[in-house]
Amino acid sequence: MIKLIFSHIHTYLRENLGARRILPLDENEALELGLNLVDEKNETETKEVLNYFFELALKYAKEGQEDDTKRLIEYIKKIGRAAAISGLEPVVVSTLLIFPQVATEARKQNMENALVSIALALGELGKVAAGQKMETPAKIAAFCLGEMGNTAASRRDKKGTIAVIFALGEIGKSVTSQKLGDVASSTVALLGETGKVAASQKFEDAALNAELLLQEIGTGAIEKNLKETADMSVRSIQDIGKTADSQGLNKVLLQATYSLEAIKFNADDRYLMSASIIAEVALLHFERLKIERLEDKLNKISRGKKRIPGTDL
């Protein structure tokens, strides 16, 4: 299903970005034109400018020109962000669907920093779109990030995995704040899956970040009475914790218990019984792993660490 969706992206772009016209402009002038067209709510010609940048970004990516690719990603993001703020949802969707193809070419060229830029751009656009209550763009952004996260982790790209987790977290917090329940639940599921894959690859920092973001989203979902999202947050944290246990990531396992306890406390306080029960069951599983002894062990390790001169590490 996922491969089928992405196989249609190029067709969508070709049909929806409008007939391409050669713009007699340099990149900065084209960006200014694109932003002005958004202000005028001229969707058709804004899509022409996007197509101009899309083809340039693909060209740079195929040639392995990372700095140029990153610059074009930034230009595309600026137009998409302006379109979201202006309520031009079709333009936002078109913008988002540009990034997977550029990411594919960047990945072929091992352009790690360009991939990070794409992940962060997707996160920002999804967040802004959610702030405007645009469910479809927010969902597309999260979906694209989920795909990027799985690919990054499988390629052992730690930096890219962390960027995806951060971006999914930004979208998750925004859709939860706007009470977009369906999108919030699907975003949490994608964040949880990326965190779980990160733990399986022993990316400790990435897995920890995923748990902390899931905790924040979960407690936010409780405040907004989004039961399904709160429940999904708990299950996702538990899955990351279980995977961390199997991989010997003690800090990630301990963080899972702290996050579950925080969500359970908030759920009890708000009488959100389903999330409270699921969190309690998850905690019972972790209690059997003797978390108290694990915490003592981690504290001893922390106290015994040698500091590196001239750093905070």
C-alpha cells in the first residue's frame, strides 16, 4: 500500500503543479515571486513556481550538490509555510509531496544533511498546517516522515532518525493541541514505530527523545480528552521500552517507566480510565524487570563517569 502511494506521487505532481513555464528569474527572484503569488492567493501560478524549484532540487540532488539541494528545500518550505498560513491547502499538499522524491535522490547520493533538512521541513509544514486545522497536509507530512524514519533507521542513519523523531513530535503536539484526534493518533503511531526501530538499532538518544515526546503528547491528549491518542501514546512507550530491554538500553527502559508513570498520573487526575489502565498494565510488566535496581545501577554509572575537560560531557 505504502509503495503504491509513493509510486503515484510523481504523477500527482505532474498533474497538480500546473503546466511548467520557464521562469526568466534567478532563484531569489523566483522565491519572492512565489511568496507574492501566495499573498495574492494565486494557486495556479504558485504551483508553477513550486514546479520550477522542484525540478531544480531534483537536478541538484541527482548531481550530489548537497548545499544547493538544501537551499532549494528551504525555498520550497518557505512557500509551503506561507501557503499554510494563507489557507491555501492544495498548495501545501503539493509542497509536501515534492519532498519524498527529492529525499529519494538525496539518499542515493548519501546526502545525510539534505535528508535532515527535508525531515525538519516536513515537520515544520505539518505543524503549521495543523495549527490552521488542515488535517490532510498534517497527515501527509507525518506519513512521509514515518517512511523516512523507517528508512533512516534501517540504513543506520542516527542523525536522520533523530530528525524524523523530532519532526513527528512537533506535528504530534500541534495536532493534539488542535484536537485533531484521528491525525494525532496516526502521528503517535508513526512516532512510536520510529522510536521502536531506533531502539532496535541501539540509537539510545533517538529512542529517549521518542519516549519524551510521546509522554508530552500523551499528557496533552489527556488534557484534550483525546482518549485514543492517549492510549496510543502509552502503547507506543511500552513498545519502545520492551525493545530497549531486549537491546540492553537501560536508560531507555527506565525512561519508559517514568513516562508511563507521568501519563498514568495525569490520566488518573482527569479520570481518563482507559489510558490509566493501559499505563498500569504496562508498568506492571516493567516492575517485573526490577526497575529500582536498574535506577541504582544507572546512578552509580553516572557518578563514576569521567568528565571530558572543556566540555559538559
